[in-house]
Amino acid sequence: MSRTLSVDGATKGQSVANVSEVKDRVRDLLSDFVEGDLAVDDRGAFTFRFDSAQVYVDVAETDLDSTVVRIVAPLMFAVPASEELFRWVATHNVYDYGHMRAIGSGSGDVRDAVDLVFQHSLLGDYLDPEELAQAVTSLAATADELDDEIKGRFGGSRFHEDAAWGRPLS
């Protein structure tokens, strides 16, 4: 027996919004509140700097034929792996917007060193301007604070190691 899920008349296999339309909408919304340089990286993600953090916003299709807006800020690179670090990530990972994850750095082996990433996802099909602005600004501000805390406690390298650059969000 085949079953389908229905949300406002859209069923699995029937895209509510396509990636291109949502990406155009995200670009327009981001340009309303990201001051300074909003760039596009080689994968097509929108990106901007927020003090020592770099933020990426991308749109993709999900396996349920919806779109997802992914907001990602790499926190730290090549952090020496330790039980204390993994315990800290597991127990300090409670945020309104975003969560941390550790991925293998360089060789990909998490026993040596890890990169820490902070990310949050939103459904793109019915994206609300205030929802995107709140998620992006909260994630950017939290990432900027977290990278300083992690560097002081565990080491590693921030995305931007130079002095405070200025806050490009209005």
C-alpha cells in the first residue's frame, strides 16, 4: 500500500517550491539585512563575514521534494581532539538557533583533530523574512562568540584570525 503525506495540498513527489526560486528569495532577503559584501562562493552559497566568523547560507532540495535553507558557520579548524572537547561539544550544544558538530580535520580522522561547525536549517518553501533574519543574525552572533571561547579553551584556528572587522548585519 502506497502512502503519501500532504501539506497544504502538496504531496511527496510534488515540489512546493523549487531551489532556484527559493535561492532568489534568500538572496533578496539577505541583501535587506546583511551590510557590506554579500558574496557567492564556488558552490553557489551566499556568504558574508561577521567579525571573526564567516557565514554561509545555501538552499537545497530535500528528499521530500521541499527546499531547505542551511545556515553554516565554520567555528574552528584543526582543534586537537580530546575527550574534554567532545564532552564540551555534547553538553554545551543548547542554542535557540544552531547546533555544533565536529568533523574530522584534514585526514578526516576525529582522533587527531576536528573542525567545529555551527549550523541551523529552515524549511525554504514558506520562508518568512523575519524568520530568516532572526536565524542568520542569531547564528552569526553566536558563532562569533563561540569561536573565541573554543580557541581559548581548546585551541585551533578561527576562520578569520585578524582583529575585529566590524559587524555586517543591520
